[in-house]
Amino acid sequence: MQPLITLLLIILFSIIVNKIATAALVRTGLSRKVASFQAQSAFSGVGFTTSESEYVVSHPVRRKIIRILMLLGSAGLTSAVATLVLSFVGQTARGAAIRLAVLAIGLAVLYVFATSKTIDRVLGRIIEWGLDRFTTIRPVDYESLLGVARGYIVSTFRVTPDSWLAGKTLRQAGLREEGIVVLGIYRRVNGRVVYLGAPKPDTRILPGDELVVYGPEEAIANLVKRHKGVKGDMEHERMIARQKRREAEEAALAL
């Protein structure tokens, strides 16, 4: 029975480690959904390849967290498999059935522990206290900082060959006139992804680039769907006019 208890403790340890890593990744600026997915991927060793993964490994603190998760995960998985096998070796049919029932009950309890919102809140407070006390990772409320509740968002999208932006420099695109700021560009160069932070006005936008932009949600949604041609130019002018009205409204509210 001892190997079975050890197995359940390893699983409990894995759940707690994932929750701690998720909280730490959230503090680096990732959303909770993305942080949870990346923490689980790293700990389990699945290694999903997504654009989000590139954001993680390009950040030094996130990269360190993921490296620790991978090391703990590889050791934990091996131990879990070994203890699971040992718990059933040499058992009679009755003994194996009892252990299987104990395993099922234990896994059910752990599932409730992992998914309970009440437990998550309590454990979250403890984890936050620990991160404040023993690490230098500080939380930033990006939603409040960037005015997300006021209709502004940070978003990413890939530039297609027929996109209105393809081939233009940032100066030629005039996105600031629409209220959109390009924070950075992810670009694949010689088989690897590089990040161009705070790109200059003469930076040319290439097909395949992934833009990180900030601005009014409506303006960004329009830009993502905009194609080359006269119609695209007309949409650009329309969004400039809309941005001028928005600026006038915001200025009036500020008085």
C-alpha cells in the first residue's frame, strides 16, 4: 500500500507545483489561461509548439520557470510510473482490486483538489504570499495599466501576403493615426523567430510577420481583416476619422 500512497503524493506534489508555476508565470505578464497551459506542457514534457511558447522562451524569467518545471516533471513522471508498477507487483487478485479502488478514490479526491475554486483561492493566497516573500517576481495589473476595460486591447496577428500592411513601412502604414501602436514584431529569420521591440517608423512589415499591437479593439479588428487595394485605403481613412472623433470625446471627458 505504501507505493500507492507515494504515487498519490507525487500527483499531489505535481498539482501544487503546476499551480505555483502558473502563478509565477502570470506575474511575468501572461494571462492565467496561457500560463496554466504552458506550465502543464512543460511539467508533463509534452512540448506543444505554439506562438505562445515563443513568447515564454524569449523572456528570461519565464524561461527559468519553464526549465525548472521540465526538470521536476521528468523526475516526477519517472517516479510516478515506477511506484504505480510497484504497487501492483506480487499482489493477489483481491489485493490488486483493493489497491485499484484506493487508487480510484485517491485520484477522485485529487481531481476535486485540482479543480475546486475554493481550494484554488486559498492555495492562491498562500502561493502569492510565498512569491512575494521569497521571489522578486512582482505582479502587474496589465488590464488596468493598459485601459483594457475602456475598449483598448493588446493583440497579436499574423500579416498575410494580401494584407493591407504587407510591404509597407510603419511610417507608410500610418497606424498611429488610427490610434494603433505597434509594440513589437515577431519575425522568422533563418529558421528562428526574432523579436523586434519598439520598431522604428522605417521598419518594413513583411508577410509572415506577427505584429504585437495596442489600441482600440474596433480599430485592431478592422486592421486584421483589411486587404490591399482601394477598399483597404478607404478603410484606413475611415478609421482615422473615427480615431479623431474618439480623441475629441476623450478630451471632452478629461475636462
